[in-house]
Amino acid sequence: MVPFTRDQIAARVAQDIPEGAYVNLGIGLPTKVANYLPADREIFLHSENGLLGMGPAPAPGEEDEDLINAGKQPVTLLTGGAYFHHADAFAMMRGGHLDICVLGAFQVSANGDLANWHTGAPDAIPAVGGAMDLALGARQVFVMMDHQTKTGESKIVDQCSYPLTAVACVSRIYTDLAVLDITPAGLAVREMAPGLDFAELQSRTGATLIKQAPGAQP
């Protein structure tokens, strides 16, 4: 079995973002998606620090220290892009103007509950940022994360044990092992990493999986 790399996960998410979508990419792994968006699609990237029309990472040596995303990484601005106040950026999020947000997570439950701001550990530093606003305000929430923790525990569970960011908000999960849909029938497997079979994927997942019917729509 060959797990998907982080760049492969980002490229896979980018495939699922449609023409004309307004999208927010969360801090960390989701920022990689900007580098894989199809050149023939017009997609509007939003950042909660006040950008709309954000482009991919700049070439080495071409960084502008005043042009960063919410994670303080250097970015570019596409033709027609705009800067605005932080409060306006959050008004876009809270007002339902985003089609998709892509977030990282500590845990996702079988019904789409999201836990991504605090592990509950005594020495952990809470870091909610704009995740709650994004999870509730965007029409769809995609999650990118490793399938398991470094100690081998599943990050996909029946019920989250960490403090929740939002309830039943996640629609699709992308991991190094699979692409999964949250559906009324259950946690459906859309794709698996090369060489991985359903039984092994289930053994690595802390919630019951179902096989998605061929040709089923997201």
C-alpha cells in the first residue's frame, strides 16, 4: 500500500473545486491546494485576514512580506484581486458567501462533527482562529488530514472525544489513505490509496465505512 502524499491530497482536493467557487483554505495543509487549482477554472480564494483573489505561492525570491495568507505564508494576488478589512472578511464567512472551506482536523466523526481547535490536553494551546465561522458559514466543508495519529489512532471516529468546532458540518474527508463522503447512509468510501483494500482501510478507521455505489454523486 502506498499512501497519498500531502501534495497528492492537495491536488485531489483541487480537482473537486468547481468553476466559479469562492473558497477559503485553512491554515496548514489546506494552503497547498492553491498550488494545484486547474488553470482553466476561475476560482476565487478568500483569506480571513482580508484577501479575495489569492493566487498560488510566489516563486523563491519574489515574496512580498506585506502579501500573506492567514497563516502568515507568502502568497500572490491574481489580477482583479482585492484587499479589505479583517471584519469584512469575517462578514463574508458568516454571511454564507463562501461555497467551500478546506480545513485541517484533529478528529471528524461519522456524522461530520469537526474537532480542529483543541485536543483537550492540559498543555495544549487552543487555536480556533476563524474555523468556527468557516465551518458554519461555508456551504461545504472539506477536511484534509492524516488518517491516523502518529501513535496509530484513527482520526475518523464514531464520536469526537476532543472539543467540537462545529456539529455535522463536514461533507468530505481527504486523507493519506482515502477520500470519504459523509452521507445520510454512512461514511462512504469514494477512493482508496493504491494497494489498499476496503478491509484494511476499515481496520485503520474508528467508524464504520460503507462502499459507495459506482457513479454516486457527491
